Amino acid sequence: MSPCAISWTGWRRWAPLAVGAYVLAALMPVMIGSGGPPAPAALWTIAGWDALWSLVAVAALIRPSTVDAWPRTPVSSGVD
């Protein structure tokens, strides 16, 4: 893993999983049950999906705090 690749921690790690789980647990059943837009239930479900995507965007755009940042000490790759 390169020093440029920083893994997400905390709530940012779970935001993409929440989007995927929401699609399977809420979005698809409501769309099938309501017949899709323009039903109000379908529109509110899509609004929730958009809100979760906004969280993923915020997670991607914010800078990691000093606690979340890549460690400053070099990690040995095993090759000297």
C-alpha cells in the first residue's frame, strides 16, 4: 500500500456501505411496492438515497484529521 492511499476511518468508512445497504433494504422494496415515481413514498426514498450519496461525497472531500492521517514513520516493505 502506497503512502498516497489513505484508508477511510470512522463514519467515512461506513458511508459507502450504507448506500449499498439502503438500496437493498429500502429503495428497491419501496420502488417495487409503490410502483416508483411519482408515488410520494418512492420520492422520499430517492431523497434518502441522495442524502446518503451526499455523505459519501463529503467523506471523499474532507481532509483526514491528524489522527486519521497516514503514519509519519516509514513502514518497512521487507526489502532493504
